[in-house]
Amino acid sequence: MAVNRIGALFHSGEAYAAFRPSYVPAIFEHIRVFGGFSSPPSSSTSQAPSPPQERWGACMYDIGCGTGQAIDKLRVHFDRVVGVDTSEKQLQQARSKNYPNVAYQLQFGEEALEQAEPSSVSLITCAQAAHWFEDVQRFSNAATHALTPHGTLAVWGYTLPFFAAKHGAPQAEQGRINAANQLIRNFHDNALNGHWEQPGRSRVMNECVHLHPVLRRDFKHFEVHHVREEKDALPFASLVNYINTWSGLAAFRQKHPEEAEEEYRSLCAALKGSIAVTGGGEETTEAACCICLGTFVIPYFLILCKN
């Protein structure tokens, strides 16, 4: 699992938790329906006990859990939840939530599942992490070992977010949005070329299709879904802080800190000129009150498997 090699790049659990996508309810509804679970997932992050009708199963494992974004949404539906990751700083952020039914393990995901009690896990999730698996067959074997006979494996991630113009937007606004998308794409593809951990980044940009042959063979039921998260009036600070969490940028900074910072600041300035406006629609140089034109779109893919 190559996520083990890049754990050090996710140096700030707080920034990751604050600025990375937190996953839309549609993802969890697809999981609920596919897995035959009883009720929609709760949006609550309180530590109150789950009502009986919300119980989905005895145990859930979240592989590559990071700061616990998936666990935040799903933990109330299970008696016990295990979050597994290889970044101690990410796990520190997750543990700070003090959920009473959640335990965390600093471990390889495959090892954690192999060591789980056989046929004991109702749901295995893996959010924005499966592209780092080096041995897909080992992961699939470990998942089938741990899952209950009708347990569900849910793997999801997102590719490169982009801005979309709203219906009826003026042509000039559409042009500015197109320019912003090109800036983000160029930074991702060119400025960070050679700094993304590979083949992981290429895999996620290709929606983890490398998993399909093994999972189709090992599970009787296999589905792929696509979901979009859309955010209007995204604060400009949220956009640039999100980009600042990219592992490719972190790797660039480790190797060439001054050059990386110059590229990042140049991108922020260019994006500000292309897409940042005040809430009233007038251009501004004050980052604190800027929002972004159009709709910020996060394109998710979701892979569901069960026997």
C-alpha cells in the first residue's frame, strides 16, 4: 500500500481535515442501498448513542482513514469502528474527536484486515486511498477474509475538481472560469510534474480502474457510480488552501522549497485575477472577503462490491 510511503507528505492533519472534501451524502446513500443497510447515514457528529433503527452492523473498518472524514459520517451506525492509516499526524487529528466506539491503528491497511477476525466486518471503506495499493489482490483477499458473508466493500475517491459556469452566466464570466480551470490543470500537470507519487496519482485520475479486474473476479456484485459535489460561492481562501494540501506540492516543497513556494504564490495570484470576486460581484484585492465565480465541482467515483 503506497500510502505508507507518502504518509509523511500529509504533514498537517488539521489542514487536511479543514480543507479537503468531506464527502457528500449521496456517497453514503449509495453504500446504504447497495449494502442493504437499514437507514440513511446520520449527519450527526455528536457522541450520543445511535438509535437502534440506525444500526448497520457490528463492525466497520475504514482503510486509509486519514483524519476520519468517512468515520464522522458512518460511525453512528456500527457498534465498533476501526480506522487504519499510516500517518500518525493524521491519526492524531482523528483521535482528537474522542468518539467512544472508534479505535485507530497505525498500520498497513492490508495487515489490519488480515488480522481482523474472519467474517466479522459489515463494511470496509477506503476513501481517497485505494489508488496507493501496490498489491490489489492482497487487498481483495484481506477484504474478503474480514467481511461478513454479505458485507460490503466501498472504495471511492475524486479526481481533479473544477469550476463550472452557472446557467446563463455572461460570456466574460465563462471565460474567466475557463481560465481558472486551465491554471489549476497546468499547475497540477506541469508545475507538479515529477512530484506526484506515482503510479498512485495517475490511478486516481483514472478513477482507480486498475482495481476493477480483481474486484470483479473476487466479488459476485460489483458496481461503479459517479457523484458530484457542487459548492457555490466557494471562499477563495478555501480554494488556495485546498491546493496547498496536495501531496504533490508537499513533495515539491521538500525537494525545492523556494521554487515550490514561488510557483504556488504565482498560481494564487493568477487565480485571484481570474476567478476571485467579492460577494457583490466586484473584483477585490482582499483575499479574506473573496469568493469564487461559478460552481466548484468535485467529481467522485464510487466502487461497491459484495458477495
